[in-house]
Amino acid sequence: MKPSSLGAVIVILLAGVIAGCGGGSQSNGVQKEGQVQAAGENRTKIIVGTGTSFPRICFIDENGKLTGYDVELVREIDKRLPEYEFEFQTQEFANLLLSLETRKIDFVAHEMEKNPERTEKYLFNKEPYAHWRNRIIVAKDHDDSIQTLDDLKGKKVLTGATSAAAQILEIYNKENGNAIDIVYQNGAANDTVSQITTGRVEATIGADFTLPLIDPEGKLKTTGEPLSEGDILFVFRKNDPESQKLSDAIDKAIRELKSDGTLSKLSREWLGDDFSQ
């Protein structure tokens, strides 16, 4: 990685670009090699990869501004790290990790859950900024016949490619002869409501806090016990000293944000409750 100034884009699970965001900026173009040093400045530009289609997490608001929980958190972190300047670069969720590997971005901010498969290839920071539980989500008028993954056998289940929910379904299918018909989502997160209520799919799997965000009218419900739970972290390149240095600096900033109540405030503002602990 080379030194430069940066702004962040947030998985945001799901593209657009905005200039002059908070403490950093936003870019539509593709950064060739991640970190770069700004001329005449002793700051390192960090390209933050995120999305634009995850309501309340990383999205474009009615004024055309990139915002959401992950986005505003990155901006707060940027304020506390004078040695760095963050710049957002928005992409489709499915492209974020590849862009990280190819050094087009320096870290991913898109509600990424740590799991064994990802840990083999990527570095996660140590200080979580959210904690979630994944559950099955069905139509509100659905009966109680679906409580577990076994109950989804032979049914279409919607999920985002490379997501934590997708991994849950893929592992189950690997162990059970592809019993669940996995449908990979191409549209925005809020298309989930339409697909489930019209019967195109039977269910989806999502984090507990996402339901009121993608379904403000209450047409869906969670069912059964949590399938998994985990910490939400930023994702960096593995075996890269500059990435480790950046990750450590971000951990320090997150601890400060937790200590002074800023992280809790952001969570309540954007997610409706404090999911930061």
C-alpha cells in the first residue's frame, strides 16, 4: 500500500459516488493501488469500499448523499485519525472483497461478519462496532411451520452472494445434498419484501436489526431461534503490514467512540437500538 487521503464506502451488503463526505471524499473511479500519499501532506489516503443499497447501513439518501451507520462511523473514525484521510468508493457488495484483494480499496465497511472462511483470506480488526444475530425471515402472515433450516428443505430462500446468510445456507446444503433452493439476490435489500410477500421465495435469512430497516411497513417477521450470531468488523488485506497498522489505528478509534458514547449514539440513530455491544 502507498500513502494518501481517503474516504469510505459502506457492505455498505450492496454503487454511486459522492464528493466531499465528512472528513474524507468519495470517488466513482477505480483506485489503482489503494493507499497513496497526498502531495505536500503527511497523511495517507485510505480508500474505503462500501455499497449504496443497504438501508440505514450504506445508502444514498434523498439528497444524493452517501450515508448510513457504517458510513457515518467511518467518518467519525476519520476525524480521530489525523494521519489518515478516508475516501469512499462505492461498489456492488459482491465485488468488495475482490477489490480489496486487487488493492483497489484498502478496507471494507459493509456490516461484514467474521467467519472462518473469510478469516483464512482476510484480516479483520479486533474491536467490533456491531453485534448481530441471524434468523429466518418469512412473510408476516406465514404459519409457524418454518422454525429451522430443516424446514426450508425444498423451498426457495433469498440471500446476498458472499453474505454471512449465504454461508449459513451453503454450509447447510453441502451437508444436506443441496436441499434448499438458494436464490441469490441481485437487487436492492428492500426488494426482499416484494420477493417474499409475492411468493417468489419462501424466506430469507437476516440479522435481527435489519428487519425494520428493509421492512418498515411490517410485512415480514422473524421465526425460530438464532441460526448464528457474531461481531461486525472492518475487513483488510491479510499479511500486509500497512493494513495491520491501519487496523490497529481504527481499533483505537473505535474504543474511544465506545468510551465516549458516540458509537452507541450512532447505533441508536441509524439502527433503532444499541447494537454496538
